[in-house]
Amino acid sequence: MITYTDIAADQMICLQCGAPLIKEETYSCAACHKDYPHLHGVPLFVSNEEEYIAGMAKQYADFAQQKEAELGELEQAFENRPLRQVYWQQLRKALSGNNELIGTLVNMLCERASPAALLRTKSSPVTAAVLKDFQYLKRDWCWLEEGELQLSEILGPLEEVINEAISDRENILVAGAGVGRIAVELCGYFEKVYATDLSFSMLWFFQQLLKGASINFHEINYANILQDTYVARELTASYHAPFSGYTLPEVNDKLFCYISDILHSPHKDGSISAFCSAYFTDVLALKLLLPEVKRLLKPGGVFIHLGPLGYGFEDVGEKLAANEIRAAFIRAGFEVVREEVIRCNHLESDLSMQTVTLKNWLVVFRKMEYVQQPIVDATIFGVCEGIKYEVRGRLEEDIPMDQIMIRTADGEAVIIAELAFDILRFLATPQTFETLISHLDSCYEIEAPSMIADVLLHLESLKVINRI
């Protein structure tokens, strides 16, 4: 069982009334008397435990039934295909083995779910979500060369960000922690690590690893393989002291993992030093996530995003581009600390002929200790002293022709777009926002002054311009 230490005792709050929680064997609220139980050893911080447990049980049961049906169909399809029996026998073993593991989760959840809640719960497709459990177990805890290489491409930039931009190492909250490898690695940099996810299966697998158990499962590749024997392979996930070098007792003393909805986190306002969102920011609409990030972070705390912006929901209106996310954070009182694009292979398998390469956006925002003042017509801006630029075509391989590199007085390189560069040239002599808009209207199709205000706030956060 995961040891509950004082890591979280003074920071967890009641989701119902906001009062501090009392830690005994489980957490409870002394004010409203709400209890927060464990779900097979994993702390559960959700507003309605009954609905959550029934929902998870129904999802996994539906998935297991789907796979049973698939097995029956494949049995018939391969019955009269003797030349493909090597492929089929391995595939059948793998599907059956993985389904048995999911069946264990279903039984565990049904033990805790009320019949009434199960009857109320509608079916929900979860195939992709469950399959990712096995993909991430393979990458994170099977110690394959392909997995460790992918992790190094993620952890390397994170390590640089932590060393360069984060001085307060009291704690870090890892959202969408999954099966936990990134959270474990961060134990080497922070006094306390909070790892949370809404997936029971992910955190239950993680919990088993933290108890020293091994998890046997199968990787499945239906296609894009050179040999029929590559259709499946049996793997074992287990804990070893990873890059951070921390042993299990040391990790269990530093790390606290729990189930929660990140939009309703059981932490006090302004209690988190750093918020890590690796391959998670695009799971939710930013208009929902950003207010909670701002609430949780201390003044001077940082938000780290690393990953693509693929978005797992249907509302196109909320599928923001990187520049729109940047502008939203700046408007909310954050400054940009670092930003770059990093190519990473994602969930790669040496058995597959297919490799997915992502352009991961790495961006770090710091919550400013003051609220950034709004821009009005009379606001005067000028270029900061010491700004230098030189345009020589394509400056670097990864910089498009419509972007320009400048250097601040501190020597820091900053990449800006052509519009921002034209703004800087005009602000060589300080100007009001109203005058700047009039000037730009003659050169560009300005849809709204707010668009230019976002650019100015971005340049201000980069210390390229200032108010006079």
C-alpha cells in the first residue's frame, strides 16, 4: 500500500466546502464531514465517488465485451487459414491475456460500485483510452531501448527547464500522470511530487509498480510488421531505479498519487510551485484548464506544457493554436519564460514499420507576482534599451522566413513574427496604443485592436518592450 506521508497533509482541501482535510487512514473533512475513500488503495478525490466508480466499471466492462466479440470474429476468420496460424495463435494469446487483465479491473470496480449507479451509467467507448495503458506501460516501465530513448527526448528538455527556470522546488503537480514514470523522474528535482489522473486503471497499474509488483501484458501490432511473429510480444513492466536513481522507499516518501479531476483539484489556492502538463494540455479546453492552473500556482510559480496540440474533443472552437494559448496565458497574468518546438518519436515500437514523430511544443509560463495592467488607447509603449536585431535571410534551419530573431539586452535570443518586428520599428519612438493601431491599419488588415494588444502583451512579457 502506498504510504501516506506529510507531503499532502497540510495542502489537501475538501472539494465540497474548501476546508482543510484531516488525514487518518483516509482523508476526511472536519467541517462538512465528507470522506474521501481509497479505491483499491488509490486515494479518490472526486465529488461523486459512486458515479465515478460506476462509470469506470461500465467503461472497462464494455471494452472487455468488445474484445471478447472481436476474439470470436477472429476465431471464425482464421479457422480455415492454416498458413496464418502462427500470426493468429500469438494474437489470440495476446488479446486474451490483456482482456483478462482488464477483467480484473472490472471485477475490482464492480465490488465497489452500487447496482443502482451501474444501471444509471450509459455505455461509453473507451477502446483507445484503455489501449494507451498498455502503450505507456511499455514505454515507461519495460526498460526497452526504444522506450528509454523516447523518455530521454521528453525528460531532457524538462530537466533543462527545471534547472533554468524553477528556483522554488517545494513541489510540482503532474497532471495526467498516467502510469507515472515522468512523475517518478521529477522526484529527483522536487521535495514533493503530486501525480494525478482521472484514470483508475493508469493509477492502479502505477500503484502496483510502486509496491514492487510486476505487470505482465502484451504489445499488439495488427499491421506494419516485417514478420508474422511480430504481431504480439509478451512484456513485463516493473520498477527499477530510473534516471533519477531513487529507490522505491525514497519515491514513496516523496510522491503522492491520487485520482482526481484536474479541473477540481484538492489543493489550496497558491500552494503549487510548478504545474507539469506533458501530453495533457490538449485533453481539455483551455478556458476550463487555465483558471485552475492560475488558482493553484503560487505567485512566481510555473506552468510547463510539453506535447502536441492534437485535441481529444470535438469542439473545433476550443482547438486553439499555440499563439492563441500563449496570448491567453499572458492575458491571465503570466509571462513567457521559454518556448521552442522539439521533435520526438511517440510510443514507438521496434516491431512496427510505422513511427509517429511529433513536433512537441515546449512552453513555460510564469505566474507574475503582479497583475498585468490592461492596455487602453492612452497606454504608451517603447522598445526596451539594448534590443538588437540583424536580418540575414534564414537565420537558422528551424526558423521560417517570416520570422525574425532579435536579442534582448541580456543577450537572450527571441524569435518574433514580421508583424511584431514592424511594431518594434514603429515603437523606436514611444507611441500610444491608439497611434500604433492607426499606423498598423494602413499596413495590415487588423481585425480587432485586441489582436495587437495580445502581441504587445507577449512582447512585454519577453522584456522586448515596456510601458512609459
